[in-house]
Amino acid sequence: MTALDLVLPSTCAGCGLHGTACCATCFAGLGPPEPIRVPGVGPPVWTLAAYHGAARELVLGFKERGARALSAWFGAVVACALIAVGQGPWTLVPAPSRRSAARERGGDHMLRIAREVEIASVAPVLRLGAGVADSVGLTAGARRRNLAGRVEVCGRPPPGTTVLLDDVITTGATASACVRALRGAGVRTHAVVVLTSARPHQPGQ
């Protein structure tokens, strides 16, 4: 424990328990990965949790509230998920953030998680072009139009099992646009792994 911990002790971003950035109970709610059906996204999509309760708070804590220590916790569960989605070697391609959002968060949050996944290489080859608005509150159609032609590929990932990594999937517009952009650059996306899914539960999925 450092002097800073005594002044500002760690609290679980999921439930508020003191003493850790993520308590055992909240961490246990992340995984195992479950396949979900997302129309319009070609590769299989896997989620670690539903976007509510502690899992939602963990994502928001990391993404919007500065709980950067959670990158290691998320990296650990993503590493376990990769074993379920396909044969290695794995290459993680983080879904891109808007540049203004990344500046506000002190960097690209999905890239930070990807770099914690020690069993995979990381290829930050996607970026968003100018004119992409915040997707919060947009309809499914508006989300697709917002991203149409604005996901750019800069370079190529190394060979292997390419996995797109994102934090939340709602309509699938971001995943679809990223997969399409990679395909246009000659890169096959083998799977999509998301930390959480905001999609309604579908029996059998």
C-alpha cells in the first residue's frame, strides 16, 4: 500500500467495496464469454457480461471515471475469452474511439486494455475519420450513418487470428463498420469480443 492509497483508498468500481479496484464478486461476473447473435456483423460475437449492474459500472468506471487500474482486470478476462474464440496466435484490433474522447480519457481506453492481454499481439490499425459524432442516443440507423465510410485502416495486423475488441455492443453498428473496413483492407476478422452487451437477451443465444 502506498501513501496515496491511505489518502485515496481504492474502491471497487463495480460495487464500491473499499480496498480493491475490482472485488472478487464483481470480477466473477465477467465471463465466461458467451456467443450472441448480432445481425449485420459477420464474424461470431462474444460478450463477457450484460451491460447492467456491476459490469456496467466497471466499464463506466474505467472508460469515463478514470479507474485505469481496471485495464489489467479486463485484460485478464479478455485473455481467457480468446482461448474460447479460436486458435492462436491472436491479434487484437481495438475498436477506435473518437479523437476528442480519447484525449479526454487520457488515451484510447480499448488500446489500453488490449496491451494488458499478454497472450496476444496488438494492432491499433483502426481510426475514426472526421465528422463522427458521439453515438449515445442515436438510433440504429443513425449509428450506421454516423460511421459510414468513416472507419479508416492504417496498416495491417500481423497474421493470425484477428479479433476485434470493444467495450459495449448495442446495435452492432461499430463492430460492423470496423469489420467492413478491415475486410476492405484485405483483413479477415475471425471474431468480435466485447466486454459487455447492451442487446436484449435472446433465448438460445
